[in-house]
Amino acid sequence: MTTTLVTGSRGKVGQGVIARLHAAGHSVRAASARPADLTVPDGVERTELALDRPEAFAAALRGVQQVFLYPQPAGINAFVEAAEAAGVEHVVLLSSSSVLGPDAENDPLAGHSLLVERALADSGLDCTFLRPDAFASNSLGWAYSIGRGLPIRLAHPDAHIAPIHPEDLSDIAAEALTGPLTGSAPTPTGPESLTFRDQLAVLAEVLGREIPVERISRAEAEEQMGRHMPAPVVTSLLDLWEAATHGPAPVHDTTLTLLGRPARSFHQWARENTAAFTRP
């Protein structure tokens, strides 16, 4: 039986991949820097793994044929060498659509994923690169303000994205590990282009109350976002969103086009996560 090592097992997508593989009868090993803290189905093995601590690689990879990998450039070359030595045959990488952008190697949003892609591409491993665009769950960044009735302050409220439901991405990742997507490089998106203003309108609908939107200057956005992330990332995001105001976001690979199953909508995600936007 093929054993799959899942890194990033604390994340929503990693948890979804573990659940799907386990339910289908596959052997799964969940990896985390703190494996004792993992919540996994009965029968799923836990193992310690941090990509910047290569001394744990051999034990985590023993008997593994496939890996679901989160992008972490620290230690990636040593990890690839350990995977090849352990007999790993296939790696599915959760990369990012940002690697397809111009000057990606110098972009702070794309650079770390691109480094991991290149290390894998230069190896002898079979690789599948999943390059999702925006996640529907990114809107949880508004939860604090929405829960307290505060306005959502945005420099580019009319920037278009096609947010993907994390469960759709888990479906696609599981299929890449078990089916015909092996060896491909899809760019998963949600089924429709929505502006930030559109997403907030959906959230207002499902919550049954108004969510005020306030347009702010770029300087104000830089100050606001800079409290939580490095300045180069702030610059990259604001540049991306400014460019995205000029028209609908492209809809690329969805569960419908890849798997023949309807894609989950942002509206569905919003209904499932109303509690996150309600102040305790």
C-alpha cells in the first residue's frame, strides 16, 4: 500500500487531504513540527517534521512513496535529497499562481514557492505543482472588523479575484495524489470573479447586516497592512490588487473542469463560516 506523507498537517488544506486519503483507505502519515498537537483521524500516523531541521527527514520519510508538500524553501534541497534516498516517487506541491507572474523570483509573494518548485523540478522525483490563486478563507482577515461593526478599509475595494473554497483545493490535491492529475500543474481558482466589494456584499447577505466599505489611500493601506506583514509583501499585494481593478479575474482550473464536480462558491464558504464573523 502506498504511504503518503502530508506536511502542513495543521492547515485547512492539509487536514482535508489527510481526511480524503484516509477515508479512501490509503496509508497516511501526518507531519508537523509539533505532532502531539495534531488532530487526525484514528489510524493516521503522526510524525515530527520541520523542513528547517533535516535530522528528522529520514524517520519521517521512511516507507513513504508520496509527499504532499507545503512550500518552505528552508531546507528544501536537503529534503529533496532525503526523499530521493528514501524512495519517494511523487511529490504534490501546494505552490501559488504568483510563480507565473513577471519577475516572480524577485517577488516576495512568489519567491519562496518558486524556489521550492525549482528544487523539485531539478530532482529525479515526479512532481505535480498545484498553483492556486486566492483562497476564500483569506476573507477571514476581515473577521475582527466585521464582528465589531467596523468598516472594512481598502485601497482597492474593486480589485477582482476568483477565490477558491479550501475544500475544493483539498479535493484537487487528493486527486493529484491518487488519480489522473499526477504530473500536471493546474492553477485552481474559484468558479467566479468577485471584487472585494462583492465578497463583502455576500458576507453582509449571509450575516443579515450591512458591512460598510471605506476606500482609503495607498499610504493609509500601507500603514494599516504594515502592522501585520513586512513592507515588501505589502507593496507586492497592493500592486497586485491595483492591477486587478481593470477587469474580471480569470477563472482557470476548478473542480468542475478538473474533476467533473461542481465548484463550491464563495457564497457557500460564507454560509459555512458565519460564526467567524460574529463577535463572541
